[in-house]
Amino acid sequence: MKFTKNLCGSKLEILIPLEWEFSDSVNKCFKFWELFENKYSRFIEWNHLSELNKKWGWEISSDLIGILKLCQEVSKKSDGYFDITVCSRLENLWYWIKTEEIQENIWYKNIIIDNNSLYLKNWINIDIWAIWKWYLVDVFYNILDKNIDNFTINFGWDIRVKWTKNISLEDPINLWKSLWTVELSNSSIASSSWNRRIFWESHHLINPKTKESQNDKIWVYVQHKLASFADIFSTALFVTPLDKSLEILASTPGLEALIISKNGEIYKSKWFQYTIK
């Protein structure tokens, strides 16, 4: 049985075999998503995230604390190349149209968490769009896992499965084709690509040090047990220069990846296994 819902411009699909009782669990997933989206989406004005970005200090939920701490850890590991304060640059590139240009204060260390309070220094803005969908996939997984032994969560072709499933990987040039397959077993796969969101001559994967789109790669696939880790590292590996990407990959236990450079060269970790179709 397939359950589908369009949320924030992406399609969420939950696939469950017919023999399982699923309706209550799926409804809990959709309800949780709607509440979280209304609260934290950067594309909804005057919500909780909007208020956070306007104030110096604010008490925040344990969910948001967990997301922000994960972002800080990856920012530190990537020497600041992954940075959720880069959203001011995205705004000025017309990723979301504003009537006036905003100040581009970009530095992840301006995010201060003190117990349950968040402080944003130097008028920075934060955006958890880079990982919040995948954080929710992990939440959905935990909801479904209580009652169902076999299911797939597919959010815009970023996937987490319980059981074993073969997944097709898209051609980096022709999105209507697939080149490889990978086998997922109780794990997740996420991807980042330059051609998913394009505006003018730029795309959404910004190197915060240059404030320009990172263009030494065309695609990154990442596998990890947790969807949130797969997603956040797919972004981090893309926006980081290639030599640093390979260093991060080699030093992060449990992370497997396939990186395709701008020149078509393929780099992969030892245990990222794929089959050519």
C-alpha cells in the first residue's frame, strides 16, 4: 500500500505491505509533519522559525536543539563549509524572492545554545531546510517501527527502509534515467545535486566561504543508518572542496558515499557498493 502526500514542494511516499495494520501510524506521521512544517519552515512567514531569526534569545524545543547541535557538529567537522547561516545568501540569490537585499552574516559559530535557549549573534539567520525533512524521516521511521516490520519511506528520492530493498540511482545528467542500483538494508540513502534547484546562473548548494555555488561536483550519494546523517552529510560533502570532502568521508565512521566530480570522475568509500544497470 502506498500513502502519498505533497509537502513543501516535495513528495512524501510511505510504502507498507498490505498485511500490516498501518492507518493510525501513517496518520501520526502526516500530522507530525504538518505541525513541524508550520513551525519551522523558512517558506512560511511569521512562524516560530521566523520569530527565532528576529530575536536575540528564545527558548527552543528539544527537537530543534538536537537538529542545531547536529548542524554544529557537521559545521565543525567540515571546517565551516557546511553552515546553516548561509540562508541569507540564498535569499539574496532569489531562492525565495524578497523585496530588499538582506545582510549576509554567515558564520555557524554565531549560533549559541545555552541549556534550552537559542542566541543568534550578529543578526544572522538560520535555515534548517538542509536537514529538517530528513530529521522527520527518522521520526516517521520510529513511529512506523513500533508496529510494522517492513516499510519504505521515500521523500523526494531520499529514502530510508526497514527490511531490504534495491534502489535505483539517477543519472547525474539525465534525471529521467538511472545508471546504478544499490541495496539498502535497514538504512538510508540521500543525495545532493547541483541541478535540483537552479536560479539564474547559480544553484542552492552554496560554499559559505566564497558565497558562490560549489561547482567541482555534480552529484553526491550518501548512505547511513540514520536519514538525518545521510542527508546532512550529502550537503556537507557537496559544498566542501573535493579534497576536504574525501577527508571527511574517510574520517566519519558509518558513512558511505559516492561522489561524482564535475569532470565525471567517480570517488567512493570502501563499502558503498553499487551495480551498473
